[in-house]
Amino acid sequence: MSDLFRGSSGDITTGHPTTRNLAPAPDGPPPAPTGPMSATYPEASDQPTDAIAYGPDIATESTYRLLGSLADKRVLQLGSGSGAEAIAMARQGARVIAVDPSLHRIETARANVEQAEVKVELHQSDLAELPFVRADSIDVALSVFALANVDDLDRVFRQVHRVLHPECAFVFSLPHPAYAMLDPDDADAEGAQVVRSYFDRSVRPWFTDTDEGEEHLRTIGDLHTSLSRANFRVDTILEPEPSGANHSPFWTEAMPWAPATLVIRARKEGI
């Protein structure tokens, strides 16, 4: 088998019809989210596998149209979550490679991919280590909240630039730095309390039952500068308002006061 289908932990390509030894997806409702949203979203979001979501309680890709047609496209997903986005993209005809440093998230995604009977290539790997992806071989790159847990974001951006075709899109979402200023537990229809400076970049450690990590908050200016250094051109910045009456487990009364999700699309320049 070629190196394209092999990661540092071995070949864990999944979803092929001949693969029948994988555990089924867990039954019952998702666990209640704990820690910051970047620790548990989208894995614990219980989102449908027929839509690509960028964050909780906002519209989906069908509204924002950032990725374009995915039919016959090679897509790199940084951060597998529960596998829901990868499944949705595979159902649209994409050839998806999903990468995540967490073995637990990879196993969760693998089980859900198998249950959905689609093909997704899964690799447990640091998001800045992509030796199994050839240069200039990816048509679209996507990440949902996973980059908030990356220390050296410049290194990840350089790797994504290496594997993308020129002028192709890199779309990612993060917890919005303005929302991080608010106390989500002390908000209501009258207002929300500011408890953190927008410019506070201190690291926020988190722990869940299965993983641990650190959330790194960055301003919009920080992100734009890092993308420019990696030779990306930003063409879209979205700060979505909350939508829908049926709130997710991630909903807080602070969400109407500041955007909880930041979505950026950048395009590879140069070679």
C-alpha cells in the first residue's frame, strides 16, 4: 500500500465495504459537554451527518457555501471530531482524509464512518505532521474548532499550504475571541458580564473523561497575520449570529451578545 494511506500509527483507512471488524457507534444521546467548546465540539455535538457544521447553534455550510462542490474533490480535515463532517463530505462525493491527534476521537469517528457505510481515510497524527499527504494534492482543507487546541499554529498553516493546490480553499472555525471575553454562566436577556480581556492570550488547560489539552485564544488580527506569513490570502471572515429555536447542549445566554464562532476562509497563494 502506498505511503498516502499510511500514518505514523499505521494504516487505519476505514469505511471500505470489506472492513467489518469495527465497533458500532455508541448508542444513546451524546455526553454533556465539559470544558471549553474546543474540547468537546464537534465530538459531543450530536450533529447530523448530512450537513457540515462550523459551530454550535449557527447555520451550516448549505447557508454559507464556503467549500463549493465537493464531488470528486480530495478533502483534508484537521480534527476528526465524531466524524460527522467527514461523513457528510463523503456523501457528497468527496475523498476525505481526516487527521486527529486523539486516539479516542479517531476511534469514535471510525465507528461512525463504518456505521454510515462511507469511505474516509483516518490518521491519528499531530495536525502539523502530514507526511502521508503529498504536496499539492488537496482540493479543500477544513477544520472545525480543532485549531484552538494547537500551540504552533504557524506550523499547521505551513503544512496545509504545502498540501493544497494553488488557489484552493482552507476553511476553518474557532471559538470567537470576543465570546471568550464573556462569562457564559452569568448571562441572561439583560446582558453578559465581561470577565476577560480580548487581548488575553493566556492558555486555558482543559480535561475531559477521554482527553486533555490546552485552548489557545487568538485575536482575529493574530490569525490574519499567521495566515499571511504562511502565504494564504483571506477572502472571507464570518461571525455568525445564533440561529434556530432548538438550542444545542452548547447553548448559553451569552451567545446572543457576542458571536461564539469565528469562520475564516483563506486561499493558498504561491507554490
